[in-house]
Amino acid sequence: MPFTTPLALLGLLFVPAVIAMYLLKLRRDEAVVPSTLLWTRLVSDIEANAPWQKLRRSLLLLLQLLLVIILALLAARPFLERPAGLARDIVLVLDTSASMGATDVLPTRLDAAKAAAIEALRELPTGGKVSVIAADRSARIVVNDSGDLGRIREAIQTIDVTTTSGDLGDALELASKLAKRSGDAQVLVATDAALAVKPTGPVEAPVRILPVGRDRKNQAIVALAVRTAPSTVTRSAFISVANLDLVATARRIELWGDGSLLEVRDVRLDPQTRADVVIDDIPSGVATLEVRLVGPDPTVTGAPDQLAVDDRAWAVVPPAREREILVVGKGDPYLETALSYLPNTRLFGLGPDEYPAKAGRKDGSSWDLIIFEGNLPATLPKSPILAIAPPRSSALGDVTGTLKDPGIGSLDPDEPILRYVDLSTTHIAEAAAMALPAWARMIVPGPKGAPLLYSGLRDGLPTAVLAFEPRRSDLPLQVAFPILLANLTGELLGGSSAPTEAIEPGTPVDLVIPAGARSVTVTRPDGSTTELVPGAAGGATVTYAATGTPGIYTVTPNRDATASPATAASPGSGASVAPSPAGPSASPAAAGSSPPGSAVPVDPFAPQRFAVDLFDVNESTIAPGSAAALEALGTTAGASAAPGASAAPGTGGVAATARPTTRDELWVPIVLVVLVALCVEWALYHRDALVRIRRALVVRLGRAPGGGAG
């Protein structure tokens, strides 16, 4: 039998020591006694002065010798060899996306995946190495090329499920690169294969799936929005719930506002369908909403489905504040008509020759947005700006010429300003040829990379530039025009320190630091806080990435004690708002006054909030996917390797006959034998006491049946 640490067999030298303990004569002290009658049984132990005595038959001696031998064997770690079931180098990918929190496999799918992974690693060959990758929104390496199975098991147990949508493709790409370093590698993937994004890239190693999960019982909140009625008086919550199961079910929707229950609705959900619920008349003082999807019977406390993370959703209620927009230009009826339908907005107009003389306001506050149509002032205001067809170069961008009949380039489908906007049939007669500035992002590209629309933060101020006049195109005649204008002005007017729409868990958020603030403090849903300071002095934004927990996040600007009062009091663009329609553009004469009912400027240092929600139907669909489709992405093990030969790195492995064997250590049965031997030894040593206890129990049990007869 082979041993892992054969030097430990030196412990067998204790066998003679144990025997010697039984050969040594007991040394007794001499004492004078009046009679030897009571000491007769000890006379046999009194022999001559020889230090040794005859070795007697003793069961305790045999047990103690057995224990010494077994303990020496245990320290030597005997093992049995057998063919290994895995490649020499293993890349283990653990899916930690939200669906792995499903409880159809108790306690969760991720716990079952961990157990399956640890069990699979028992097939690792002697000297094999393991790398562990956690796969959620992005892949991260937990263990890299380690042969310490104890450390690997501990690292696997520390991996937690996330609330993000999984991207197994990113993890498989990383696993492929790690496996490519070895000539004999294999990728193990512990997953439910219920993937929001299906991986398609090849893996340069054999792929083996450790499947978990079996059911698909789940209902999810897939949308939540708060909208203000055109009258600006009432607000409504729009809730969409999806039944992703194959059977119909009943659920209850609870709407909570600032921690108080507002309304309850019961819904019946057919299989594989959605149900939309509208709850009107949200109280005006409510700042945040929470929707809970619970069981139809409130007395039942158990989970109504097998995935809890998508049974709650949050939304920030935009404060009802009227925004005021100043349009500087000769007047474009198409533009003014579209702007007049922006909700909760008032328009004011000035001619180019009247700005900035008549643009001041009596209360000293800034305009929420200034639109320059075909003109630019010598000095740009410290307010959000939308420049349309700028005639010259400025801090907004360099104008290099004119584009005739420019075509529209490829659009980004994830661009929020282009949401629900179709520009496929838009034709533009003329536009300014511009260069994209460093502070902006491209929204609508033109020919040869020239931007037709771009937006960004310029010195901390939301700014956008439209390179053409709407009336010089057919865009105003299309449905896309008012939608594009609403999305664009919504971003410019929403210059809060926090986003106004719910974001996906794990998505980094850019937070604006208002003038006069040194940092912002973000409070997570669990109450923990993080202070964010700009990387450079005077920085206008910071990025917050710890958005992995769904819920409401609060962003609080921290005043800079060294800032001057004028700087600290400079008007900001305010908090995110809930828009509602307003009347047509006012006359230029109204620009210099503060009209009745205008809103008090919003405090830029007031706490702002944003919501993090899953809202991913694909991730909420917890039905296990196809393991065969994932395994097909890998190469075939040993396809090009001759028996007994090692493959070149990246060829997908060597022949199984050339791999080292794996070892099964026998310490478990040895420990059981040791425990049994110790128990027997203890019983023999205390046999007199055990006999007395047995007799007492027999007497007591013998009297029990007739105990009540007397």
C-alpha cells in the first residue's frame, strides 16, 4: 500500500515503548501495617528486586498497540490509486447570476453547484492544478492555478450569489485563455444554464457541465414606472408582472410608499404571459415606491415562488417641479410646437439680439435649460445648454464647414436618448460639419465620423449639440421628432446628482458633484455608506460601481468648507422631475420676470435618490437550459493527441492514458477504526463501573412494570 508521507511510519517505534511499559515492574513504597490479611491479593505482585516482570496477557495492551499502529498509518496517509476522471489542469466556472439563487434545489442552486464542484474535484489527478472563476455580470478569478485542494474548497465556499444578470460568455472566454496555457486542460461549469445572454464563442478546451436546478416556478416584476398625468395633479404607478411558469397562478401586488402600504391588487396570471397593473392617485408627498409580489393568501408565510430577488422592485417618484426653458432664436414653429408638449415645462423666448440683456431673472436663479437656435453668445451661460446648428466654433465644439445631404451612420441600440426613436427614414438637407469634443459622447453619427448629435457633461453642466436645424430636414414630420426631443431635454433637465431611471444591478453610475461640494456620500439600501471624492481637484463627476443590491440608493452632496459662499450658492440644475404638459411659448417680454407659480430653485445639496432593479425577464426565467449546447462550445479531449503523448498548449488536452492517476486517501475508515478502538479500550478500563450501571438498569427496568401495583 503506498503512502503520501511514509516517514510518518517512524511512529511505529512507539510499539516497543508501549510493550516496555507493561514489562517494567511497579515500584511501591514500603509501609508498616498491622496485618497482611487485606493485602493478600497484592502479594503476587511482589517479586524479587528485578526491574522487569513477566509480560501478561492483557486485552488493554493489544488495544493500545493497535492504536499506535493505526495512528502511525493515519499519519502516513495511505491511499489507493485509480485512473483520474479529470484533466491535469481544471478551470472551474461557477455561475453566480441571480437565477442561481432559486430554491428548487435546497438551500439554493448555487449551494448545490458548490457541492457538485467540490465532489467533481475528487477526480483531479495527482499534482493537478485548479483555477476558479465566478461568473455574474463579469468574470472574476477567485483562485488561480492552485494545487491546494483545501484552499480551493474554502474559496469555493466564499462565493455568493449575486442579483445581476449573468454573462457566462465572458467567463468562458476567460476560462479558455486560462486553459490555453496547459497541454491538458478541462473547463468545468457549474450552472443552471438559465442564461440571460447565451454564449457563442468557442472554448479552447473540453467543457463539462455540472447541471443544477430542475423547476421553473417563478413570477417576476419586470417593469415599474411612475408617470404624472397631463394635468400635473395626479401620478400613477405602472407595474408589469410576468408569469414564467407553465401553469396559471394567482399573486398579490402590494404598493408601498415611503414604508407605508398604499394599495393592494390581486392578479391572475396565465402561463407565459404578462399582466399590467396601473395604480392611480399616488399621494403627492411620497418620494419612493416599493412593489412587493406576494402570495394570494397573506396568512401563508412561505415563499410563493422559487426566486425571491425579482419579487420586489423600487422606483423614485420624480418631484413635481415645473421647469423653465429659454429659447434664444428667430423662432422655429416645429421646435416650439414639440417643446410645448413637454410635460411640466414652461417656455420663454428671446431673439438673438436680446440675449443676454433680457435673460436675467429677478430671483437671480438660472434657467433650467437654454436652447440656442442657430446662434451662440460670446460667453456661454453656466446652465444646461442645447445648441442647434451652431454657426461657429466654441467650447461646445469646433465647426469645420457644412455637410450637404449627410447620411445617418450606425446607431447604438442601447443609447437612452434614442429609445423609441426611429431615424431610418430621416433625411437632412444641411448640417454643420463638427468635431466631437472630448467631453461628449456620440449619439447620432454622420458621414466619416462627423457627429450630427452629441451630448455630455461640459464643466459639470449637461450640454448637447444638434448639428442641423430641424426645419432643414424631414425629422419634424416624423413621430421620432417629439420623442427624440423629449429624451434629449429629459437628460439635460435631469441634471441631478443621481439617475432618475432604475438601473440594472452591478451597473456603474456617474454622479454629478454640484458646485461648492467636495464629495458625495452614497447610502446603500442596507444602510452602509460610501464617500466618493473626485480623482482630480475640481472634478465634476464620480463613478459609483457598488450597485449590486436592489433597492433605493441615496446620494448626499457634502459641502466644501473652503468654497466661497457665491460658489456654494450657485444654482444647480436641481433634482430629477416628473414632467407634465405646459402651454405654448411665452412672449419675449416675459423672459425677464418671474411668472406666478414658478418653482423655487431646487437646493443642489438636497439628497437625491436612484433605484436599482433587476427587471430582466431572461434572468427571471429560471427553467434550466441546455447543458449540451454549452458543452458543444468546447473542443474534444485528446482529439489530436497520440496515446502517451502530450498535446501542445491549446490543443485541448492529452490522451487520458497519459494522465497521472488520482489518489483516494483512506483516512476516513482509519479514523473510524481508531474511534472504535478507543471506545472499546475505555469500556474495558471502566468495565466494573459499566457492570454496576448495567445491573442497576436491569433492576430498575425489572421493577418498572409492577411499580404501581403495591
